[in-house]
Amino acid sequence: MMKKITMAVLAIMFLGNTAFAGGILTNTNQSVNFLRNPARDAAIGLDGVYSNPAGVAFLSDGFHLGFNWQYAHQTRTITSQNELFKLGAKNNGLSTKEFEGVANAPIIPSLQAAYNKNNWSFQFNFSVPGGGGKCEFDKGIGSFETVVGAIANRLIATSQQLNAAIGQFGASVPNVTGYDVDGYMKGKQYYFGFQVGAARKINEHLSVYGGLRLLYGTASYEARLNNIRVMNGSEGMTLPQYFEGVKGGLTQAGNTIANLAGQVQAGIQQGVAQAMAAGMTQEQAMQLPQIQQLVAQGQQLKTAGESLQATGDQLNASAETLAPYANGMNLKSDQSGWGIAPVLGVDYKIGNFNFAAKYEFKTRMRMKNDSDLKEATVISATNKYVNGSSVPEDSPAQLALGAQWEPTEGVRVNLGYHHFFDKSAHWYEHSEKLLDGDTNEYLAGAEWDITKKLQVSGGVQLTRYGLSDAYMNDMSFVVNSWTFGLGVGYQVTDKVKINAAYFQTNYENYDMDTPQQNMAALGLTIPAGKNSFTRTNRVVGIGVELTL
């Protein structure tokens, strides 16, 4: 039992860390212009170095340089329902509990640069297309607690069974009524993107682009379980304390059994001696009903003693295994990796319309572990963090299409569409295959030049993932959303422009039933329950563009 509990605790620690895995969520907000109006896929501007690189060729000759700073605040909230939560000392007997992770990214930088000469445009872009901050769950997540709850639930049954078995011998083991645990998890992840390429104007209407994108990913994860307790009413015991109490109860019962067995044996010897003194043989004496009854009692006591001895041996063998976790557990894992992929683009201008397309190829990413987990365990999810192993975390290919219409001078209307080929990427244990489909985004916006110096703009983005219950879990989730952005641009001089914007994402709830989990290898069962997922995201940004 104790060895199984140890493995369950390991499962909690490592399963929790996938909460910050990369993959399905790709950041497209790589400039303050995007925050002002997300539909930038066919806009002609310096931010096009990321969103419409072919269109940058239509900017004026010279050197163009843009710096952007963004601050993002996010929350991730899981409302979990499971009967095991009722056993939690901090849960007030409720089966529903909310777990919230807070993610802050105080500095999300990006840089765009382009040098245009005649029909050529040479470009560079630095951005953070994935991750961008840290997320902290100060109470852990539901997957932490349900396994601890399953341990407590199993020990409740174990205590009841043991007390029923040894109560007749005047012994007892500690009762278990619930659990207590302090869970904590933190992850930090950054995907730095470096893109270089060149665009060429074929004629006054058409330009094309080719480039390469380098992604460098770095991530670190930390998880802790502290103050693991099984509760006996309001009294808490560590697992070693509980099993020490069990051992004491079994020892007391064993001593009682040994004393009773000695008394029975003495009674048999005395009864046989009296019968033989009355003229019976020993064989005849052993067949007497009162002697046979004593022999049966002795056999029952022997069986009970052997059972208790086996249980005691198991406890002794497991004590050394459990000892390292008596004061809680800690995990630290760092990952890093990189990949390169081509980027292609095209832009076509005709009259008051501009059309553009961009295709980013899939970036093959393998994140190598530097972890304190030195070898694989029987828990398959832990193998994601084995020291020295490489984890597949591809950045999916993306197709972006855009259109811009200028109905009157100084007013531009934009439309955009993004398709991410998620199911063609490769993620850990091929989790991409659990999706029902790829990600699609639909964008619209407008920009108005109020004066020669002042611009205002706004736009919306609708994001729809191909989610499924099989893909979703409280350790890694996204939900459908719609986003709005608005902001201003001010042309300080002919060579300097400042942009400022606010950007907010409004997420839907994703509700799902969680099936019963039978952890046969650990001897635990987690009952069926429910999860509801949602997030928040708010971003402010400021940027400056220079023309030299």
C-alpha cells in the first residue's frame, strides 16, 4: 500500500507540469499595431514584417525600425467537481472547488526592421510567438487533489477493514476521515522568434516574400506538494505517522493473538493430560469435542497471526521507500530547444484593394529536459520530464489570408483569416490526434486617419479551436474566444510615430464530464466528476516606429 501511495504522489507531481506545455496556442499579437486592430494580414505597414511581409516592399525606400512593448495579465480558472473534494480539510465538505492560475508577462518585446531599396525589401523580425510569461497555481490543480483524495479514500476503507479485523483482539489503528494537502505549481515558458527574409516588387501591383523563422524555446517548471496529511477528525497525520499507528495497532493485535494462542495451547495440553489420566490414549483424547474446539481456535489464531505478520512485513519493507516523501515533494525541470521553418508571402494591390497571403511552415521543435527525474517510472506521463529526454512540441504551420479596402481616402477596412494546422503538428504522446480539428481565426477591423498626424483603429478576432473532451484537461487547456483591440497612432514627426493600444480577450466556458479513472497499478480509483474551463487576457502596449 505505501509503495502504491508513493507512486500516486509521483503521478500528482509530474502530471501537473503539463499545464504549461506549448502547442495549440500561438501568439499572433506581435506589434502594437496588431493590438490596435488585429486584422493586419493585408495592411501595408512596418508591422507587416510579421503579418504581411510581402506588403512591406511597398513602403518607401529607406530604413524602417519599430520597437514594441506589451504587458499582459492572464488568468486560467478551472472549476472542478468531484466527490473526493468533500474529504479535503480545507473544502468545507463541498464537492466543487475552484483552481486559479495567474500569469503575468510584464515585458513582451518585439522588434521589426526593414531596409527598402528600389524593388527590394530586406527584413528582420524579433518576437515572442509562444509563451511569454509565467503562470502560478498557488493551490495546485484538481488533478493534485483528486489523487490525494483517492489515497485518503483508500485509507478510510483500509482503516475500517483493519479495525474490524483486530478490534476483537482489543487493538485498533487510526481512523481516517479525510485528507489535507498544500499544492503549488508554477511554469515559465518563452518561445523567441527570429525571422529574416526578403521581399521583391515584381511590378506596381505584385510583391513576393521568402524568409526563414528560427524559434528558440525555453521553459522551466516547478511543482510542490507540502503538508500531506490524512485526517482523523480535526487531527492530521503524515503518512509515516499514520502507518506507524497502523503498525502499532497490528503489533498490539499480534501480541494479543500470541497470548491467546499460548492459552489455547496450554488448554489443549491440560485437557489431553486429564483424558489420558482417565485411561484414554492421546489419539482418543485429541478427538474429544472440547479438545477439537480448542484446536480450531488455535488454527484460527495462527491464520490471523500469519496475516498480521504479512501485513507487518509489507509495512516494514515500504517504510524506507516512503521516508523521502515524509516532508513533501519537489520537482524542478528545465527545457530548451529550437527549430527552423520557411515563411512565404505574397501581396497584390489593385485600385482601392489590397490582398495578401502568408504561409508559415511547421517548425519542428524538440524540448530537451534538464530535470531531477533521472529515469522513467511506471507513470507514463512522468516520462515527459526524464532528464536528458527530448519532448516534441512543434509549432504548427499557419496560413494567413487578408484583404484591405480603402472606401475613401484615410479610411481602411480590413478582413483576415488564420488557419493553424494543429493536427499536422507533433506534440507529446501525439496529443494533437485528440483534437476534433484545426484552429481557425476570423478577423475584422478598420483604421481612420482623423488628421495627417492622428489615427484611430479598432478590430475584433474570433478564435475557434477544434477541441474535444479527450484533449481537454486541467493541466493543458484553451477555450474558444473573441477579442477586441483599439488604439491610436500619432505621427510625431515625419520620422517618428508612436502607437498605443488596449487589447482584451473574452473567453467562453468549456464544460465537460470527467470519466472515472481506475489507477489499477496504484490501487486507486478516482470517481467521475466535472470540469469547467475558462481564461482571461488583458494587454496594453506602446510602440515607436522610426523612418531613417
